[in-house]
Amino acid sequence: MPLAGEFGQVEVRIAQKTFTSVSGERFEVLRDLKFKLGHHQVAALVGPSGCGKTTILRIIAGLETDFEGTITGALPGKLGMVFQEPRLLPWRTVEDNVSLVAPEITREALASLFRDLDLEAHRLHYPGELSLGLARRVALARALAIEPTLLLLDEPLVSLDEALAVRLRDQLAALIESRPITTLLVTHDLEEAVRLADRIFLLSPRPAQVIAEIPLTAPRSARSEREVARIVSEVAHRMTNSAFRPAHA
Amino acid sequence: MVRLLSLLLFLATWWLISQFVQPQMLPGPERVLSAIAAQMRSGDIFFQLGVTLARVLAAFTIAMAAGTAIGLLMGRVKLADRLGDPWLIVLLNLPALVIIVLAFIWGGLTEIAGVLAVAINKLPNTVVTVREGARALDSGLDEMARVFALSRRKYMWHVVFPQLGPYLAAAGRSGLSLVWKIVLIVELLGRPNGIGFQIGVAFQLFDVTLILAYALAFVAVILVIETAVVQPIERRASRWRIRTS
């Protein structure tokens, strides 16, 4: 159950989350997972495949309610989410997909959002006419159109070619920078995490918990290629060293 | 063009066969057309067509509305599906004639009983088709609607019904043809007017020309509805598919 917290602040405390397989076997995905996001902070969750990163986002978004714990600050209606798949309505135009979730958005704000994401030429297109990269940008526009206090991004750049991923990542960074939004990003791409986040939470294998919190103090725009490479290498090292073993083994 | 050719071929075949059969058994197209013209001049056919059409529309609307609601419920809620499935099987296998006769016995030879009998006959087909559509709804779009806190009305109108569109169109198309056939039986058995009643009278007089005249006139009306109403709605609803294909 989401609880109201300090404006823009999110606190996640998940004592346990289990799933039951088709054969009836219960397996624990998350245990004693805790972290806090400050107002206007961008955090990245990184960890091994299948450790439960997306499950954490789904719990925060209210899509998974069967768990032990509390989520504070993720208020319905003020929460924007970009899923791994764009999840656009194929029978509505780009503009209609965005305005459906944000009926109060002004024409000027919508135009500005489309301009920021290079979507002006595609306003009247249907999702089936868009490439994956464009559809992702529309999904991002939809999430931002509601002026969320919390933005959840689930692998927003996955499956895009490198050049497109870099372009979208830069657009994403600029948009986050210019808006008072607390953002939680799930990614398997360390460089993406280092370039976008203010803080990285390293997760253990299942049952996942936060095993390290890495603050990135330099402003995003000031992070040089060398600095990014150094941090990526450091995070990768921490992921593979002995500390990165099942926390409950 | 191909459709017109096909229609002309049908008329030619009919005319050819009628040349070898007694006119009382199978009159040629020209005799049937002149019978239709005579009925049109008297104005009677318009009244009978209007009455039957009104019953078709009433029964169709009731069956589609109730069938869509029940089908959606059964497709989305497991308990409702388990509870409703045996009823559905019974209704699907109950002969139309039994439902009509029972409706007239229990409800009297009234308009309401007749229309309800037709609607109940059509109902299970709509439920089955819409239930399949509801089972195939995209759970990803459901989650999107939940995350963005879409209102119930917006969710149904913009997320659910567009996905059900092809299923509703299939139920509507098959429903229209089924409903009008059952309406004729209802009129034959228990109404004092309509195309079915007129066909019953013609049957007693062994007047095949009149039977074919009324049947053809009604088929023509249904074809006009299909072409002028159903197909444009279908095209409009699937605009996004055409553009993306």
C-alpha cells in the first residue's frame, strides 16, 4: 500500500516478496530490501539478471501488491512509468496516447514535450508506424506529461542500437535535469546507470537486497568519458568481487 | 464488379432452373420481382418489413448489450466463468424452437415475449465470442492503465473496447443473420404481422412466389444495413490497422 511521504521522497522497505511457480513451488525474490530516494534524485538499480529489479519497480508502481513491506511516497496519479515495451495504444495516435493519461496538459506543454523529444513530426502517427526508438520516446513523453513526482524507468534503452540509445539517453538526461522529478531507473547497462544516476544501488542475486550504495557526486553534465569509464570499472569490479554473492547464502 | 457478376450468375442460374420446373414450385426471378413490385405498390411490404426490422433491432441490441457485459465478466473473472459456463452450454444447445415456444407459453403471445425469445437465442453466441476477446485482452495495457490511474470509463472506452472490436464485429455480423432468421420463426409462431407471419400465410396458400418475394425483400434490406452501416463502422474502427499494414 503506497503511503504519502515527504514531497518527492520515496522510501522502499520490502521485507519479503515471493512468487509461486506453476508447479506450486515458492521462491523468494526479494528479502530485507531497503533504500531511500531523495527529492529530485536519480537512482539506478543494477544487479544480475533475474534478481528482481523489475519486480521492485512493479511493487513501487502498485502492480504487485502481494508483498511484505511498505512503500512511501509513490502516489497514484503522480507516478510515471516507462515499461520495457512501450505499451502504447495501437489504435490511438501519438498525441492521443499522451493526452489520454494527461487530459489537463496544455497545448503549449504538449508541444514543448514533443519538441524536447523530437516527436513533433509524429504527433498524428499511429504506434504501428513508429520504430522502437520513437515508440520509447512516446512512452517517455506519456510518463512525463502527467508531471510525475516519481518516474520509474524499466530498461528504457534496451534493444536499441547504440547510436539511438546514446541519443535517447542524452535526451532523457536533459529532461530529468530540467524537471523536479525523483527517478528510479532499472538497467543492466552500467554505463547508462553511471551517466544518468546520482546514486547506484547494487543488488545481490536472488533473494535480492541492496549490497552497496554508490553515490555519484559529480553533476551529470560534468562527468567526462574518463570519469564515466572509471566509475563503470569500479562498479563492475564491485559486482564481480567477493561481496557480490547471494546475501543470504 | 465481381460481386455484381456473382449476383447476375445467381439470377441466371435461378432463371435457368425455373424453366424446367413448374412455376408453382419455383417461379422465375421476373415473377418474384413483379410480386415484390405489386406488394410495394400496395405499401404492405413496407409495413411488414418495418415491423420485422424493429423486432430484429430490438432483439439484436438486447442480445449484444447483455452478451457483451456477461462475456466480459466471464472472460475477466474466473468465478463468473465457472458459474456461468454450465448455463452457457445449456443455452447453446437448447433448440431455438424450444426457447420460442416456452417464451410464448410463459409470457403469452406478446411482443416482449417474442423479442426476448430471439435475444435469448442470440445471447450465448455473443457471450462466447466476447468471452474469448476478454480472455485475449493485453495485460500490459491493463497495467499501463493502472499505473497512469485511468478512470474506469476511460479504461473501458479506450483500452478494453478497441481490443474487443474484432470480436464484437464478429458477434454482430453472425448475430444479425441469426437474429433475423429467428425473428421470422417467432413471427410465424406467435405474431400477427411481419415477414415471418406473411410467409406463414403464403405457406398455407402454397404461394411460393409470395414466400420468395418477402424473403428476397428482407435479404435486400439486411444487405443494405450490412453495406451502409456495419461495414463503414468496421472500417472506421480498424482505421489504425489499415494505416499500419
